[in-house]
Amino acid sequence: MHDILFQARAICDDSDVAAQGSRITIELIIYLSWRSLSGINLTAVASELKKKRDILIPGCDGAGLVTAVGSSVKDFRPGDRVVTHLAPKLVEASGDDAPSTIADISATLGSGNAGTLRSHTVFLEGALVPAPKSLDWLRASSLTYTWTTAWNALYRLKDKRIGPGSWVLIQGTGGVSVAILELAVAAGANVVGTTSTEDRVARLAEPGATHTINYRTKPESWGAEARAQTPGGRGFDIGYQCGR
């Protein structure tokens, strides 16, 4: 794992902050690794290059320190540790609980809006949440995309929420797949994981996968083998495919 530390320096003075009204100027301290620099960032950059347009600042994950606040801000103070929201403009327009769709990609950081790979930026108050006290900067900065995607996969549908005795199927060993595995195991669910290489089996087994399958060595039978792990072969409550 290769981490890069961006130590931020505030360049906004008091008058600039005051002019923002209810906005927050935050000093981002971003630890970038393969876990927080997601595939969606690479896709967005490639798309801009293909269209021969100026590339947006990439990055959809970020954690940082609040350095100054506008006069209308109520929930944050300078020095607070915060995590960015994946789609701050969606929050501004529709609120915290608005369901997102594929059409909202243009509202996400690093895709339709300048991302987090910069030393400082300004956000509306509703576009930030307090960083968990239990997490260091590296782990907090990876929450936005990977872990909220995993959480929504397991809990967004009220009648399909997983718990003890649930069965979950994950495909691959990417960041979201492993996040789903860890969250599901923590909730008492059983997880069957698939991978294309034997050296990645340990990556699934270590966090608690009930069973692992190499789908390259079993291209015709891996599905039946996975289903056979569930009680009476009933199948899975939730299946996650990374889409690539």
C-alpha cells in the first residue's frame, strides 16, 4: 500500500469565508491509497481525455480539518475532523436521504465537480459529516465511496437488510467487495466470495468468508457450488457484482 500525504495550507482569508455565507472552508488532509483512489476516478479522467477536455480535479473521497466557518454554520467549528459527501450538490438540492441514481454521477466529486485531490476547498455545511473518532485519517478518507456503497448494498432495501443467518455472495476482491464482506460478517451474516486467482483467496478468508471459489478454475460450476453452500441450496439474500 502506497500512501501520499497532502498537508493542506489555508489560503482563504476571513473576508472570503464571510462571503460564502453558510459555507465551510475546510483544510483537507488526504491520505491517498488504492483504497481511497477508486476506479471511478480513473474512469472519469479517461472520459475527459477522450473528449479532449480539461480534466476535472479527480478524487471522490476526502477527510480533513475545518479551518474556518461562515456566519450561518451551526454544526461545525474550526478544528473539527470531517468527511466529504460523494455528491454534495445532490445533498444541497434534495437533502441527506435523497436516493441517488446513475443520472446523479454528474453531481459527484471528481466526475461532475472538482474532486478532493487539492489542498483546500469550500463546501456547504450539509455536504460534510463528522469523521468517526475511531478512525485515523487514512481510514476516514476511504469512507465516502467504497464503504457507503457497501453499506447501501446491505441496508438500503428495508425488506432485504442482512443480519444473523443471512447469506451474501460477493464477486471479486475489489475494495467494495471486501467492504461488503467485512460489514456482513460483523452483522453475523454468512459470506461466500469468488475470485479469479488462488493468491487472493486469503484476502477473502481472513476477514471471515464462509467459503471461497476460484471462478476461473471452475467456470461452469462455480455458481452451483456457491448456491450449494446455502441452507438447502436456497440461494443468497444479497449478491454483489462489481460491474467490471
